[in-house]
Amino acid sequence: MNARTRRRLGNRMRHRSRSVAVSIGLWVAALPLAYLAVEAVLELVGAPALWQRPLDVVGTITGAEAVRYAVAGAAILAAVILLVLAFAPGRLSRHELADERMLVIVDDEVLAGALSRAAATAAAVPRDRVSTSVGSRSAEVTVRPTSGFDIDRDEVAAAAQRELERLAPTPPMRQTVRIETAGVIGR
Amino acid sequence: MVGASPAGRVVLSSRAIERTLGALAAEELGSPAHRSGVRLHDDAGRLAVTVTATAAIRPGRTVLDAAESAQRRVLADGPVLTGAQITTARIRVTGVHDVKASRRVR
């Protein structure tokens, strides 16, 4: 697997596929056209129209003022939704990890768990006193200390940083460590 | 409750801290250690301690004196023995007893 293929595959798994939006958009565009085609054929062979003759259909949906605005509004709304879907990055909450032989994609929860574990060990608190939230390019680690025992914030931050460097997620992220003021009485 | 060591983790249980601080206070109050009650609270990441114990009557020493020296002892020796940072120590004396009398009962 060369670097390019690898990057493409990684991007595919880290971004939402647009195929659903595309297929819905195509169906919405195709159905009215198919209907108009059927009406056109019926008109040609002189058979009675299913609903209205083709040109009358256009007249109906652009005729009365209320109908016209409703149709235009729906078209604008659909256009905006499709444009957003087309241009928004559609990033999924996942990261790619550095690995020589394989393409490794992990959900952000997994990264958060790894950072929490590293921080908990460095802070010497039980694992359930650390919570981590991971965004696309940043991770925030929050540690609840045991009452009476200070936690060295820098030490915890260094441990989190080491873990990040070890995993080397793509896109890269920065970590911040927060030590809560209120502590908990240990068990 | 802690020490970051290379492998594993050293944890001092809150029970151990309670017994240690209770013993310190009881020693100053002159009452048996096992009869002291200790409660730990959080004080912005530090420890606040409440010790409930009886005090022994001794000639020339008021109950208040005993309680104050118990408080000083917990604040001074508590952190040394447990490694915990203690901000406040409350001593509640719930009763007094005569040292000689209690010895005779045993």
C-alpha cells in the first residue's frame, strides 16, 4: 500500500460518505422528470393525461402565488441543504493512528480512553477520576484529585503528551490538562 | 493517597488516614484511640478533619486546653505521618472521663 492509497483510504474512513445525499438528490431530481416524460408520451399518442398535460403542469406549479412561493421555498431549502452537504468536511469523530503496516482508524472515545489512562497513572488517581474529551484537533483531560494530595499538573500534561506522541493521531491534536479544585475523599 | 512510582501505585486508604489522625488526637486528649471518631472532608483539594473523642481530666488542664493541643497535634503531625495536606482540624469533645477511674474499671 503506497502512501497515496493509504492517505485516501484514511480520509475515506475519517469522513462521512456523500453517497446517501447524492442518491437522494438524484431521486428527487429524477422522479419529476420521469413523470413529465410519461405525460409527454401520453400527449404524443393522444391518450388522456394522468394528471395534467405537460405544459399545464408547469403552469400549475408556477401559477397561483402561494403555490409559486411554496415551490420556490422548497427548492431553495433543498439547494442549501445540498450545498452544505457538498462543501462541509463531514468529518467523523475518528483519528488515524501511526502504524507502519496497517491503516488504523480509531473512534475518538478510544483516544480519550488512552489519554485518561495515561493521565490517571501519572496523577496516581483511580482511572474513574479522569475524564477526557477529544475533538478533532484538541483533547482536554480533567483530573479530580484525592483530597489532601496535590497533583503536579505539568507531570500529568507530560504523560498525556507522551501518549499523544506515541499514538501520533492524524489530524494531530494538542492536549490540555485541567486539575479540578475540589478533591474527593479516597477510598 | 499516593506516590507515583515506576510500576504500580501506592495508595493510602482514607481509613488509614482516619485512624492515624484519630490516634494523634486521642493521645493528646488522653483517651483511648479506638474510641475516637474521625471524618474527612474535602476543602478545595485539601483535607478538613473532624475528630470526635472524649477527653481525660487531668489536674491543671482544662478540656479546652486538651482539645487545642489535640488540634495542634493533628495539624502538625498529621501531614508528616500521612503525607496529606490538612487545612483544618475540628476537635469535638463529647465527654470527659477520669483516667484513674477508667483504669480501675479495666
